[in-house]
Amino acid sequence: MEAQTDLSAFVRSTIGQACNCPVESVAPSTPLVTLSLDSLTFVSLVAQVEAIYGVEVTSEETLSLMECGRVSDLVDRLQELIASRAR
């Protein structure tokens, strides 16, 4: 659970910086569409997750992540990818 919390905080912080808004306004329930993330910002977020967590996310997986509805959905999916690579 701690890893999930850390990943959530990282994702929320990174999105907040990219959107130039306080991390408090990027709640887990926040719809990603309301944050106006462009594809370059999204790919940058995924690249940072890859570097920090030592995983490789394919382009198909990145496209799938872009379809997540909420911040929490994105975090859950990233956590699944990280866990599947750790086995």
C-alpha cells in the first residue's frame, strides 16, 4: 500500500507541475480530461515513472494509459504495470 501511496503522490505532483496548479487540486478522483494534459506531458510522466521505478512501458501501454478516466485510474494502472514487471 505504501508503494501505491508514493506512486499516487508522485503522479499527482507531476501532473500539478505540468498543469501549473497546486497538487491539492489534483485529487485522486479528478478526471484527467479536466486537467488538459497534452500527449507530450503524458509521455513525459510515463518516462519519469519508467526511470524511477525501473520499468519499461510500451507505446501501446502508454496509449492505453491515456484513456484512463481519473487520476486514481492512472495510478492503479501504473501500479499494475510496475507490479507485473517486478515478477
